[in-house]
Amino acid sequence: MTKHSELNSAISYILNYDPSQPDQSENIATLVNSLNIILTALSLNVPLNLETVNSTDNNTWNSKIIQLLFLFHSDQSIVSSATSILSFTISTLSQSDLDSILLSLTSENLILKQFAVDLLFKHISNPSVNQVDNHELIFLQLINSLSSSNLKLATSTQALLQIIPTKINDLKLFFKLVSDPLLELTTNKNEVVSVRAFELITDWCCLSDAVFEECLHSGLLVFITDFATSKHDILSALNVIEIFIKLSNNANCFALMSKTKLLNDLAEIISKYSDYDSLIVSFAIKFWGFFIFNNPDKFHLIQADFRILESFDVLLESEDSDLQKAVVIAIGNLGSTVVGFQYLCQQKFLLNTFTQFLRTAAGDDKVCSLRTLSCLLGNAPDCSLESITLFHQISATPLDWLIHLAKSSIEEIAIGALATIKNVMSFKFGIQSILQSNQFSFLLERRKETTTIIKEWKYSIVQTISLNVDAKDVLGDVIYKRFWIFAKEGPFKTEYEPTVALANAS
């Protein structure tokens, strides 16, 4: 039997399968084999040719497979093959298909539930499907599946629910149907489940103005934003703030938050930080750092309305090291954009406080501060004057100060200093600092370094210097040649010392 005739026989067997016949109900092996033959063909992009070979259409075929699916719902091999076949053959769903999907969603069989969710996602994602009717029972079953302990089912259900409002023909009715059961999930004792509910609501808010308005009118948005400042449910507050941190790069995020009291609440948390748990304050600081980084064109509005930089300054001078570190990281985020760095330079006092903190910090605080300094100095191509001012604000001889840190026995501090040096050596003012340094020869020393990573960092700095177009003119031939030769020789050149062989005295 040829492959095509084998496939046609398998299709015919499925179409003519009658479970009421005793001989067929007992022949499960033949049914499974026929399904597998068809699935293999579909996987290899072989057409089934239902109309020309078997005188049937695609809808009839799909209905037959769905019939088998529910008839043998307890047989995992049949369910698995049937659902896989339908994933190939169904692109849009009829009303009878939707009824079948509802049965799948209410089933205890995880494969059936997953099949229903995947099929609905495929249907709604299809560009030819312009609108979807409200189907209360399906929506309620989907909301219920968000709390599934099966991660794949819960995650794919969340992805499906996220896109449904883009095709719903009556948004007001949709939100009326789903709001209450979704709000119940936000208070679920299982943190993972409540976070899924929070994420879904915030994802909906960012889909469109129309969906946002319904989230607002339904009470969903007000409900989750209230959690952000909760003093009694700290875990939910942290989860909500973290979700908005992730959403801060969404195009609709600024408009969304501006229509709620969320920005006011988060500004209050950092301005009245002593009234809140320090973890919530840390997350609020993190939010503002990312929010401003992702919305640099709105920085002037944010600063004018909420005085974020002033609050950061107070926090950086506090005695809470966790909050100080959070502010330092936030400064690095908002100052890594040109607009943000310019605002920091214009305001001045936060940068002054930061450089004071940088000079006195130790351990992890020093590492974190060096990373932020490197981010800020990375704006030099667009803000050369401001970068030079900041660089010399560190110390009267900033390069020597950084080299001193690069000699630290704490590797993270040494790397942080070397990374900052490499950054500034891309610019002319960095090259000029070499002439003011008494310790620049440290960068050309190989023997004293025992770790590979420090040797490689020093070599990358020398490479950066040798490739800088201003280096030769600024340094002069003699000094420049030392860097050029070092760069050519590589980081691991062995500097041999002469040895004397002593004759055996005996």
C-alpha cells in the first residue's frame, strides 16, 4: 500500500467510524493507528484532500474528530492525537465548535482543556476574525483556568484572555461578565494566581483607550492601583508595583497612569518613606527609575508634578542602606538617557549628594555607585561639558582615584572602577586625564595581576585608548606608543627574566 493510499484509508476509517458497531468499538488500536497516520501526514505538510478523495468538507471532518475526542476523552493517546490533528485543521470556529470547546474547558482532562485554550487563541488571533461574541460560560471557565496548578494551561489561558478584548463586539458586557470573578482571583491565597490576575488587568489597560476606559469603569483598575499603597498587604503592594515597572515601557503606560492616582501614590511613598515598609519604598524607587528611563520625554512633567529628584536626594542622605542603594540604581537608570542626565546636571544637588555618597561608600554600595557613575558618564558624546564636570567632581585627580579603586582586593570594586575608566577613555577628556595622572602606568602592568579577568579589563582599556582618534595628539608619541605596543602584544604577554644556570659544584 502506497503512502497516499494508506493516508486515504486512514481518513476513510475515521469518517466511517461508528462506535455503535461492536467490531469497531473494540478495535481501538486501528483507530489510534489511523489518527497517527493522519497526524504524521499533517506534520509533513501533506494535504488530506478531503473533498476530492473522501467527498467531505473540512467542517465535517473537524466535527468527526471532535466527536471522537469526547467519545474517548479518557484515552490519552486518542485525545493527544485528535487534539493535535485539530490544531492543524481548524483555523476559525463555528458555533458548534464553541459548544464543544466549552465541554473541553469543563473537562477534568488537562489535554482537552489545553486543546480548547490553544484553539480559542488560534481562532481569535486569526486576522479574518474581526469580532467575537460574548460567551459567558467560556469566559468564566477561562478565568477559572487562571488558577490552574498546571503552569502551561494557566500561562496560555492568561495569554488568551489578554487578547480577547481586542475582538469583543461588546466591551461593556464583557467586563460586566469577567470583573467579579477576576477580582476574586486577585485576593487568592496563592500569590502566583493573584499576580496573574493583576497582570491580566494591567495588560488589558494598555491595549487601547476603549479597553482602558472599561477597566476604569468596571472598577478593576481602581482596585489594583489601591493595592500599590497598601500598608496591610505588603506582598500584593510589591506585586502590583512590580507589574507597573514591567509595563513602564508600554506606549500607553504614561496615559494610563496619568488617569489614575497611581503616580501620586508612588510619589507619596518615596516622599513620606518613613510611613511605609522599606520594601515598598524600594520598589517605588525602582518604579520611578524605570518609568523615567522609559518615558524621558515626560521627565519635565514628572519632575514638575512630583519632585522625584528632591525625594531621591532625601532618601540618599537617609541612614537606610537598602533605600540608598535603590536610589543609586535609579539614578543610573534615569541618568543613562541624555534627557535624564541633563536634568540631573541642571538640578545639581542630587548629583552632588551622589558623588559624596560615591566617595564614602564601601562594599556593595561602592560597586553599585561605580556602575551608576559609568552609566552617567556614557552620555559624554551628547553632554561633553556635563560629563567633564561630573568626572572632575569625583576628585581633583579622578583617574588616580579610580585607579586606586582598581587595585582593590575586592574584585567587584576593581572591575567597577576599570569599567568606568574604560568608559571615559572613549572620550577626549578621558585621554586628557592620563596626563594629569601619576598612576596611569598601572594600566600597562601585567606582572602584578594574578587574575585573568583583571588582565583582560586592563587590556580592554588600553585598546580603547589606542583606538581613540584623539589619543596620539593628546598624549604625544612617547606615551601613546606605550599604549599602542601593549595593545598589540595582548593582555597575556609573558615578560621573561634572564635566568642563570649554575654548574654542579660536585
